Amino acid sequence: MVVRPIQVDHHVLISCAVPRVEDNRAGAAERSAETEAASEIEPPATEAPTTTAPATTTTEAPTTTTTTTTTTTTTTTTLPPEPLVYEGSGDSVVEIAFPGGGDIGILTISHSGRGNFAVWSLDSVLDRVDLLVNEIGSYQGTVLEEEGASFLEITAGGSWRVETNVVNQAPTFVTSSSGPGSSVVIFLGDTGVADITHDGQSNFAVWSYLLADGRRDLLVNEIGLYTGSIRFPGPALIEIEADGDWTISLQ
């Protein structure tokens, strides 16, 4: 600040303080410069917004696995037991057995010779059980042994042959059956009416044995020629005693 003398009427010098206008201008200039400087200061950098990319989840498509299973079916075929064969000539007593160890079965018997040919079944102590065959001369036939024979007593004028087998190896039929001489067959049909014939000269007999319970029934018992229709039970094992040709036909 500069102090200047001021002259008044009383010629008295009075000192008063006069503000320096220059100083005020200088201050304004300084403030203006500060403002400009402030305007030249760069504003603080604004960080760019951060963009977060959404997470991408990749789901694998389900994998279908096809498994091929191969099933192998093994079929086991059980062969029937082989028949047992006994051979000889003339009168004989022979111990026999049936395939599989049973004591009941069928016997296919043949004889070539003259004179009487007879076959008896015997038990384990050699007692006679059943007269299976009683013919003159040559013979060929199949008979049922149901009494549990252990031996056979054979009266023969020539050579003979006996073959033992299990019952279920007998021939089967449903509507008709036929054959020569004595035979054993299995009827698999239901009870019905059968036409039966025989053209021989000796005894002709037909026996049935129900498969369900083994019940025995004499269906025919004649001498020589026969023709008739009878009630025929079934299913059943059929034993035929004949010296000629025979037929069975279900109606």
C-alpha cells in the first residue's frame, strides 16, 4: 500500500491510505492465471466400465450306448439207453436186467426152431412169475414185463434172442396202429371208441395200462379172427397178444 499526501482547504496534510489499484489488478491477473491453469489440469481418468462376458456352459449331449447281448441256448439231448441183448439156443435160464437199472420194461423175443417155445419170467429166488410166451415153432414178438423179472426160463428147440428195453421206447400212436404178432404200443390220445381187427388163429388179447395211474384193463380176449368196436381208454400203454396181423383205429 502507498501513502499519499492529500491537500485540503486548511492546508493540513493528512495521510490516508489509498489502496493500490495495480495490486488489485495484479491479484486479479494472478487469479485469472490460476483459473486458466486449473482449467488446463486434465480431469482424472475415468476407468472404462468393465464388461463381464457371461460364462458359457457347454453341455455335452448324452451318449447312448447300445449293448448287444447274445444269448446262446444250449440244448442237451439225452439219448435213450441202449437195449440189452441176450442170445442162446435150447433150454436156458438167464439172468436179465433192463436199461437204466429198472426192473420193468419190454422184451422183444425171437425164436427160430421147431417144437414148443416158452418163456417164463422168474423172480430173484427163481420162482415163476408170468408166462410171457407159449408158441410152437418160430416166434417173433414184443411183450410187457411188469412183475420185476430177474431171470428168464426159456424152453426152446432152436436159437433164441431176447432184447430188453425201457417202456417209453415202445412205438406211439394217436389215431391208428397196426402190426404182426404180439406187440407193445403207447396210445397218446384221449379215451374214445376204437375199431379193432385180428386175422390170426390163436388167442387174441388186448390189455390197457393207464399212464396216469397204471390201472389195468382187459379190452379184448378172443380166439382166432376178431372184428369189433370197443371203448378204448387213454392215454395208455397197450399190450397186444396175437399170432396174426392186427389193427387199431380210433373213430
